[in-house]
Amino acid sequence: MKDLFSKQASCYAAFRPTYPKELYDFILSNVKLKECAWDCGTGNGQVARDLAPYFKNVKATDSSVKQIEKALKGPDIDYSVSAAERTPFKDSVFDLITVGQAIHWFNIDEFYKEVQRVGKQDALLAVWGYSLLKIDKPIDELVLDFYVNIIGPYWDSERKLVDQHYKTIPFLKDEISCPEFSFKFSWTISELQGYLSTWSSVQKYVQVNQMDPVEDLIRKIRPLWKSEKVEIRFPLFMRCGRIRK
């Protein structure tokens, strides 16, 4: 798994969106036992924290040491630095395996081998991500232009899997149909700027050009910002399936 987020771990923890209750309700309704869950590519630990009340124990891994250092702590969450494709876990221990906005960075075939090894029979694998944010048409057009034309060349090739809503990745044979979800927040323009700054492509742009492209985008957006806080919506996409031994 690529480590693209260590340098901005603090910003990632502060500005990454949190997922809606409806998404977790759907996932949990398809989990037969709730003893142990694994959140892979945990980042700032938001998914692990949200799962912890429902499981006796949650294991949360990330390949980034700095991300794990900044992760949200909890009494029933065990964090560790580990590649998604090779973990220290025993065979057949997990009832649920989750990956939020991260599977596109994995060696997917090797990750599925690990899922097959550490997941219990009939355990659930749930992977999801979110699309480009939506505000209103004038701002959306500016953000899309920024996404495609300004920082587009700086995205890693794996990013296309997100743009394709994970529809093109291989998946478990026993797949479960998932509803559509979205989530929204009221953000200040500073919070929007902070979120955009977590993008790996933005960090690469800064490294190459020694300037922050987000500042120019925010300058263009500011006259269109209608109030102190504006509603931001993120469309979600998800795939779920059962592990069969």
C-alpha cells in the first residue's frame, strides 16, 4: 500500500469527513456476529471509533506510522502499523472487515488473499469511498476544474478507481447489493480549504511547484460563499460481500 498521507497526518485527522450513521446501520445489519472487526487503512481511526461500540474488539491498521500516531483512541481499539496485504492476525478471526476510502491504494489481489485468510466463514467485507464534494453549481464547476485541470496530473493512477466508484475493481463472488448513501456537513470556507489540502495530489503539486494551488481556488470561491457556513455534500458508494471458505 502506498503511503501518501504521513506528511499531512494532522490535517487528515482534523479535516477528513466522517461517515453517516445510515452507512453503519446497513453494514451492521449484515454482520452475523459482532465479536471482532478489522478496519484496514484506518487513517485517522474514524471508522474504528465508530465501530467500537458494537464489537468486543476492533483491530485498526494503517501502513503510515504518523497516521496511527494521530488516530482517535478508544478502549476497545487496538491500533498497529501494518500493510493491508500482510498482517500479524491469526486465521479466521474477524466478523467484519472494513475499508473506507482506501482500497484503491492496496494491491487488491493480495489484500483479498489476506481477507480470505483472516475473515471468518460468512464474515462481511465492506469497502466504500466518496465522490467529489457538491456545494452549488458555480462552486462545483470551480472545484471540478481544479480537480481535473490543475491537480489532475498529480493524482496517482489508482485514483481512477475512486472516479469509477469502485465498480471496476475485482470483488468477492458473494456480493450484497448496497443502497446509495451521502453525507453532508456545514463547513466554513477555512474548513473547505483544510479538507482540500489533505488531497495527496495537492501535496504532490506543492512539492513540485513550491506553491499551494488551494489558495488560488479559495480566492475564486470566496465571492461565491453565501454565509459563514455552507452545506457540503459528499455522495458515497459502497460494495459489500461475504467471505466464503
